[in-house]
Amino acid sequence: MENFTNILFEIRGSVATVTLNRPEKLNTLSSAILEELRRAIQEILGREGVRAAVITGAGEKAFSAGADVAELAKFSVTEAKKFAELGQGVFNLIENGGKPFIAAVNGHAFGGGCELALACAIRIASENARLGQPEIKLGFTTGFGGSQRLARIVGKPRALELCLFGEPIDAKTALEWGLVNRVVPQERIISEAATLAEKLASYSPVAVKHTLEAINSAFDVPLTEGQAFEASLFALCFDTEDKKEGIAAFFEKRKPRFTGK
């Protein structure tokens, strides 16, 4: 397993946990931490035994307060585009890698931190969490895919409100808007995320992967094309040992033991 400086990386059973570990800087996202995050994600995706993952931030104040402004201040146009592409590449791996990631938003998730949470399949927020895209207040736009994912998740009007005004929303509002899946007390957020990750890890990795693929493609194609894609993924599951095991367990009234084959 790789060594990291800016993140904590742990695997327990079939669940991996990645913790952004710069609490003194509110877990802001520098180029260095994004590179480490990419390596951690690649490690997770490359390990057959890891079936789900949790991403969170160290400390109780912030999941991630966004990009490191001190680093941004030095960027040229070319460097800014490269930085945006780095973040987008990492977050695309999270969203499209075929394994479910859960964001345990344990505090502020601003800018790139909010965009990181948006890339995850499931988002859980602590009661004290605040989420937002304040980039416009600094004179620039979202850069890690936030405008695109927000519009798909909360709709165009609310995405415009978040990105144009730059004001954060609290956890309750985020839940009402569909930006997060659930809100839990601060002290329970990691255990809740771990429980959900373990539940996802207990399902057929093939079925989970195809479910992610089907839903992630839903906004990119016409309904009829999406349905055809879904039917193909559904059919592929019927050529797996996991499908046979799931059906057998159903009739035998026992918990299935999926192997990912």
C-alpha cells in the first residue's frame, strides 16, 4: 500500500476509508493532495477485495473548505486549466470507477470540497455541515465539475443560486434540495457512513457496478437509449455467479454470499 502525506488511507475488510488530513487548513485541496487522492482512488479501484469506500475530512470543522487559495493565487491561465483538469479527472474516477463512494460531510464543504462530495454516489452530512460554491466571490467559476453535477442533482434554478450568489446552505436545506441523502449528528457521521459502505459491500459488485453505470448515464442520453443500455446491463448480470447465488439465497431464505463473479 502506498504511503501518503496529506491523506489517511485505511482498508478494513471490504471497505476503504480516505480522510483528507489537513485539518489546520480545513482540508483544502492543493495539487499535492489531489495527486494523493488520485493514487488512493486508483488503489481502491484496483483492489478486488475493496467493494465500497468512504471519503471524509479530518477534524470536526471541515470536510474540505475547497481549493487552496494560496496556491490558486499563483496560477497562470495555463496552470489554472491544468489544476481544473486534475480535479475533474480525480472526481471522474470517483464517480465512474464502478465502485460506490460515500461522502461523510463532517463540516464545511465549500468549493472543491462540495464538488468532491458531489462526485460520490451517496452523501451524508453532519448536522453542522454547510455546503456551497463560493468561487464567484473570488472572481472565478467552479472548476472541478460543480456546475455540471449540481445542475443534474438539484436542478438548474438551485444550481444557479448556489453558483451565482456563492452563499452556502445548511445541512437541513441541503437535504431538502436533494444535495445530500441524509443528515446525522456529528458524532455518528463516520459510523453511519461505514455502516452504509458495509451494506453496499455486501451486495454483488457486478450489480453495484452496473447500477452505477446505468444511473450515471441517465442524464446523458435520451430515455429510449438509456432504457436499452439498462436492459443490456440487466442481461449481463444473468451471466454471473452472483445472480445464481442471489436467486439461490432467496429461495433458501439465507443471506447471499456474493463473490463478484
